[in-house]
Amino acid sequence: GPAIGGAVVATAGAEAAFLANALSYLPLILVLLVWRRPRLQDDLPRERIKGAILDGIRYAAETAPIRAVLARSALFAFAAAAALPLLPLVARDRLAGGPVEYGVLLGVFGAGAMAGAFVIHPLRRRYGAEALLRALAPLFAAGLFLLAHGRGWPSIGAGLLAAGVAWIGSFASFNIAVQTASAFWVQARTFAIYQTVMFGAMAAGSWSWGVLAEATSVPAALTLAGCLLA
């Protein structure tokens, strides 16, 4: 997504990227309209929506592995959110660029994420999810430090590649962990809670790092976010 979006921004502008994003939903809508999923036999009693939500929240709050995933994913999302919201300012101030340079930077981040998709699973199988997550957080921190203090395209590009790998690897690991730690009957609800917490932390982080960058500087905000991740 980021790689394709970056290429569209670089070649045709931001408006074209938003239009392409909107049009990309049409095939998905068509598939959902014609899809007829086989009905599975479900012996569980029906629940009212309010009680079902409260049961899901109670289950997540009382299950230690899920609490751990929620806390760690929220902290990671809050700190990692500094990268993309501040990237336009990196393109403008550090590289003296505009929309094209920003599009290229976004594409580099996406390329790192795509590369990470091919290496994360073998690494998780070999070393385990815990060791992998402990390595990805400082890798993302290193990417933020390069974004903050790198000079020119090579160092900033390397920082975005590292951040892209750590981004996809960490969130993929969190996604798997929260689902495998949940009982089947409440799995969808705990995953919804996880996504709410993660995106809420990302939104809070995006705003917070923007406020900090305005009050101090973009490098200062990126450095502090990297320290938090480390």
C-alpha cells in the first residue's frame, strides 16, 4: 500500500492517490456482494450486543496474555506513529523536497514493509515471537534516529527501510498473538478490542508527536519516539 501510494503521489499527485485508493475498494465491494459463505453450525447461545461487548472487554481484561499484547502493541503504536505523520516534514525540511520526494520516501517505507513480509515469518519460526519483537522495537528506533539525524537520501532511506520491516513484523506478530491467546467464542471480539487499542494509540501518537515537533523540532520528536521504542 505505501509503496504503490508513494509511486502514485510521485507521478500523479496526492489527488490521484486518493482517487486510486477509493477505486481500489470497488473490486472488494463486488466480491462481498456475490460471496455466499457456507453457514457453519453454531451451538452457542445468542447474545445481546451490549452484553456481548461487555463480555469481550471483561475477557480481555482478565486474560493476562491478551493484556500483555494490548499494552505492548499500544506502546509500540504510540511511538511508531511518529514516523509517517512527520514524514512530509522530513521531505520538506531535510531533503528540500515536495510531493514527489514525499512520495518516494513513502514508497521506500512500503518497500521495507514488503521486504519484511518475506523474512518475518521464517525468523519468527526460528527464534520465536518474543525474541523477534524484542529485536524489532530497537530496529524501528534505529530507523527513527536515522530519520531524525541522517544526512541525505542514503541514511534517511535506510531508516525508512528499517522502519518498514519493523512495522510489518511487529503488527503481524501482535495480530497473531492476540488471536492465538483468545478462546474461539470470543476471538473476534478480542481482536476488535486489540485493533481499537492499537489504532487509538496510533492516533494519539500521531497528534502528540506533531504537537511536540511544533513545540521543539521534527528531529527532537523523532528522537524521543525512538528512545521510547528502545
